[in-house]
Amino acid sequence: MLRPTPRLSSRLNRTEMGWREKIWQINWSLIAILTAISSVGFLTLYSAAKGSLEPWAVKQMIRFAMGIGIMIAVAIVDLRFWMRHAYGLYAISIILLVAVELKGTIGMGAQRWIDLGFIQIQPSEIMKIAMILTLSRYFHGASVQDVGRPTFLIPPLLLVLLPVALVMKQPDLGTAMMVLMSSGAIFFMAGVRLWKFGLLLAAGLGAIPVAWQFLHDYQKKRVIIFMNPDQDPLGAGYHITQSKIALGSGGLFGKGFMNGTQSGLNFLPEKQTDFIFTMYGEEWGLFGGLFLLGLYVLLTAFGYAIALRCRSQFGRLVALGITTTFFLYFFINTAMVMGLVPVVGVPLPLISYGGTAMLSLLFGWGLVMSAYIHRDLPIGRRGGLDD
């Protein structure tokens, strides 16, 4: 439950809170929902390994425990700190994306990771959070007149297009589209008029023939298979064909925990990552899938409710941006495995196996929690106290 607003100090008209009071202000209901969703992931990864915590479930549990610690630490840090360092985090993310191009680790045909020895990091996941912080800072305190000027929108557009181009080069079309869509959501929430989005959409549609020439062969095949999955059921269409078979075979109540046949007999590819929802749906059926989607919707509702209670534009945009990104994660992944959108590399949040995605998401929810804790804190244009 959302806790009552803390007492405001008459001095400087701002909320005065020590770290103990900030911990008391943490929304533990939100953490409970995150834990419930992640627990579904632990069980599914345990089943994917045929009843073993190794190699996926135990590592995912450790990452989640680390992530919750990071989330709470991020939450109690003053929201103005994140605003002041937003551009710095963006610069670091750009450097990491460039480093991927120079000395990145290649996996599954793409160069997306940096191997630090003890962990592999995926800079594109970090960029999703950095981009939200950067755009939130840029639009913080901007007037309606500012947002209405086309020249005012050129710098943030360039800030978005640079990392999108770097991510596309890896290649990682799914993440590039995620960055574009979540950035577009912040533009909209900041007050950019719909007709401007219409112009960009029209320009994008007109550029499709040109963009098609720059897609890799496997990306073109994914689009073609999306239009006609039966064209190559044993080749490019194998993933989505097996996914639909598994989901359909689950019926209303599923085949039971660890009783999935498509996944158990290894017909289902990438069952621990991108297609984990398919495996879950086969075992738990339609009602199990609706239960998980209900948890996602509840978490999304919490995020938007927190955003609407923020006094500062920065906190509001950060909470809206993180929540919208989370929504896009689970919407695109579930739509993908059902054949409603082309297959792209977007994991199911907090469920799919992966370190950087899990930690970056919990870092993001830590920012949402920070926005909630500091919801009555006035923030000036430069990240100081409101004038």
C-alpha cells in the first residue's frame, strides 16, 4: 500500500528524511510483487533444467537477491543525485556501447556483451535506464512553449538516435526498438503534440524500403516468417511454430509442473530466455498465464500510480519511463511467442534467464521507488532545491 505523505519541514519547504525514515517509506508491497514475479521465474528455470537448480535457477536467485539490495540502495539515494548525474550515466553507457563494437563478446551471432571475467554485461540494457534518466532531466521544468518549439526537440532526438544506431550495429533490433519506443513515451509524457508523432510515423513508414536494405538476412527472414509462419516450419519458422504448439497444448490448466513435453523433449528453443513464457504456458495453461500477466499489470499500475503522485517533473517522468519500459518488455515478449509480432530478442522481465537484464530492471524499479520516497521533494531545473 502507498504510505501517507511524510511531514514537510518548514525550513526550505522540503521533505527532511534520514535513511531510517526513507527505509520506512519504501513500498514493500511493490517489492512483494517483484518477488512473486521473480519466484515464478525461479520455478520455471528449475523446470527447464529438468528439476535442477543448476545451471539457471540458482544463479537467477543470486542475481535477484543482489538486485533487491541494489534497488533499496538506489531508492534511498536523493532523487536529485540521479538527476544531476543523468548525463554522466548516459556518457558512460555510450562509451560501453562503443567498447562492445571494439572488443565485445560474440554470442548467438551478435556482438552485445562485454566480458569482465566474473560477469558479462550487456551495455544496451544499461542504456535503457540511462536514456530514461537523460530525457527526464532534459524535459524537467520545460514549459509548454519550450516543448512546442521544434528546435527544442532536436537535442533529445539526437540523444536517442546515437545509441539506437550503435545497438542496431551489434545487431540487436529488439533492444533498439525498445529504446525508441520508451523514449517516444517520454516525449509524449513531456507534452510533445500527437501531430509531431504522426509526422515521424509517416516518415518512418516512407523509409521502410530503405531500412529493409540495411537489415541482416536473418532479420528479413523473421519478418517474412511473421507474415507466413508456414513458409519454412523447419527453418526460420521453427521457433514460432514450436512456440504455438506448446502454448496450445497447455490448454486451460496446463500439463502440470515439469510435465511439459515440447520443452521437456527439447522441441522448444531458448526455453530459458526469450521463449520461457511458452514453457510456462505449457505447464500452467491459460489460467497460469493470466495469473502471471495479472502480476505484471498490477506492478505496472503501481508504477503509474507512483508517477502520478510525484511533485517534480523529473521524478514523474522517470517513474513513467521505467514503468512503460517494463510494460513494453512483457507485452512484446508475450506477443512475440504467440506470433502476434515478429520474433525479436526481448526477454520476459524478471523471468527470463539473464544477469544484466535482471539487475538493470531492479535498478530501474529502485529509481521508481526513489521517486516515491521523494515524491514531495521540489527539484529545480539544475537538480537543486526548487526556487
